[in-house]
Amino acid sequence: MQSLRVSEGNRGPWLVAILAAALLAGCTAAGSRPPAAGKRGDMAVPVTVAAVAARDVPLDIQVIGNVEAFSTVSIKAQVTGQLQRVHFKEGDFVRKGDLLFSIDPRPFQANLDEAQANLERSQALLAQAEANLKRDIAQARYARAQAGRYGELFRQGIMSRDQSEQIAASADAQAEGVRADEAAIKSARAAVGAAQSAVNTAKIQLGYTTICSPLDGRTGNLAVKEGNLVAANATELITINQVQPVYVTFAVPETRLPAVKQYMAQGRLPVMAHPQDESAPDETGVLSFVDNTVDAGTGTIKLKGTFANPARKLWPGEFVRVTLRLARISNALVVPNQAVQTGQEGLFVYLVKADQTVESRPVTTGARVDQEVVVESGLKPGDTVVTEGHLRLAPGMRVRVRVPEGGGRKRPART
């Protein structure tokens, strides 16, 4: 081997070149070696899992509904007059029978007084007619008796025919007078009846000058203020809504109607209404009405729930989230919604087996309850399914269970 001789003056540059060449050769040799195989656990896909649980699950229909007053009454004046006083404040809760409005009663009191005076006069005329009848009956009886005596005297030849006929004619006149008195009594009684009707009408009109609440409810906006003239059956004074109890109206798809009818036949169905305030608890009522016609335009049917509304939290006109509970499914298997995936052959879940590999398991799902879904077939209690990390999975792949952020102490990775 030929040696390389370097002069003393050129030794520095040559040493640098030799060292650089050696380093390059070492790097090339290292790069040409295959990488060391990693551990098998480094190939596991990190996933989040959940256990299949068995518990009682409510079978619910959740929709948006609208609160409706149980009863709404529009208060109008039934007589024309000046609104004298309002006995409540706008928005007050009033009870049935509470005094709401007073209309000036003086004209109607005057009409009542006049009607009562006319009634008393008619009653006096009736009494007079009855007295005349009694008098004329007595006179007619005497006249008939006298006519009989004079007739007997005429037959005995003691009295002339002319005198006898005069007495008989007088008796007939007295009888006709009795019939006239009877007709006068009937007329007087009719007058008394008419006068009594006028008194009753005047009392009713006078009663209309005070307006009371026909139900328990909350008053709305006052349309007419004190001192204004109100017209009979024309001026709406206020509207009262009955809010205890109250209706919640909602619509469900027509496809759910058979289930609603089926469970209604078994008993009363509870309805929960949740106001817009997230912190407010649900109000509970019962299903009380199912419409007799499906809306052909929307494919829904109208239902109503009746709520006692003791705290008056449900307000007419507001929108609420409604839950109609049809039944409770006993020992139903539930998994998180995100565990169920859709593939070419239908719904499936990734089932984590004992060796930490996954299997694609077809499932049949049922009702959804909040963030969970009922699995009707394909799983059993205690099975573990993947809830996050599906995109990197395929059947047979190994997984590594991870704890979600905020899930507490981390579990050690299993390989």
C-alpha cells in the first residue's frame, strides 16, 4: 500500500480533509442500515371507549311547544255609560267574582225606580179589579135571587109582566158586569206581569253597571281609562287569561300517532315542559287532547298537555321544550350516540375485545335519549365500544385506551 506523505507545511489542511472524509463515511454507513423495529405497542391506535350499560330508559318524544291560556275572556260593557272606576291594576291576578269595573249607575237606578212605580200602580189596578169583581158577583147573586122571586109573583098574577122582565134584565146585566170584571182582572194581571218584567230588566241593566271577573286569571292591558264613555257590547275593556291550569300545545309527526294512541290506551301520559330559562325545572302535566285531523301540509298532529302551573312559570304565548313520555323501556342497552357509526352495510360499532383489538359489530338501534342511544341487538351488557378515534380504525387493529381531557387519572397504556 502506497503511503501518503504530507509535508510538514501542508499537514494541517490534509488532516481536516481526512477527518471530514471519515465522518462522511460513517454517516453513510449508518444511513444504509435498516431502522430498528419499534415496539408493537407503538402501533396501537389511541381511542376513547365506553361500556355498554343496561338500565331503564324513558321512551320520549321531544318537540317544541307553545303555552296557551286554559281560558281567555274578553271583558266588554253590556250597558252604555261612563266608566266610573277601575278596581284593579293592569297585570293583576284576579279571582272569580272580584269587582273589576263600575259604570255610572244613576240612569239605570232611575229606570228601575220608574219600573217599580209602574209595577205598584199595576198591582193596585189589579187589586181594584178584583174588588170590583167581588162586588159585582154579590150584586149579580142578589139580582138573580130577586128575579126569581119576581118571576114567581108574576106567575101568581101578583106582579105585572113588565116589572118581572125589568128585574130579570137587571139580573142579566149584573152577570155581564161580572164577566167584564173578570176580563179586567186578566188585563190587570197582564199589566202587572209586564211591569214586573220591566223591573227585572231594569235590575239586570243596573247589575251590568258593576263588572266582575268571570274566572281566576291574570289581567292584560287596560283599554279604557276611568271617566271614558263605554258603549254596550262594543268596547273591550280588558282581556283575562286563565293560567292555572294552562295548556301547552305541540305537534308530533304523524308517524308517531300509532304509538301515542297505543300508550294512551294504557293510561295517562305525562308531559314535561321546560321553559327557556335553562335553570328552571321542568313543569309536569298530562296529555289531555289529541286532534281529530292530521295536518296534511306539515304531516303532524296537534296535541295538548294540561299543566297545573302552581308557580305560574308557564306563560301564555311562550315557547317551551316539550317531552311526551310514552313509556319506560326496562333493562335497555345504551351506548353514547357517537359510538354508533354508519357503514355500507348499515349501523355498526367498534367492539374492543379482550386482546385490545377491535371488531366491527353490526347493531340495531332504537330510541335516542339525550346523548345516548338504545341498542336493540348486537351488544350485551359490559361490552366496551369505541366512542372516539373511529377514523383510524379497521377491524383487527390494536387500540390503546386513553382518558378524555378532564377525565381524571390517566390509565396506563396497554400494548
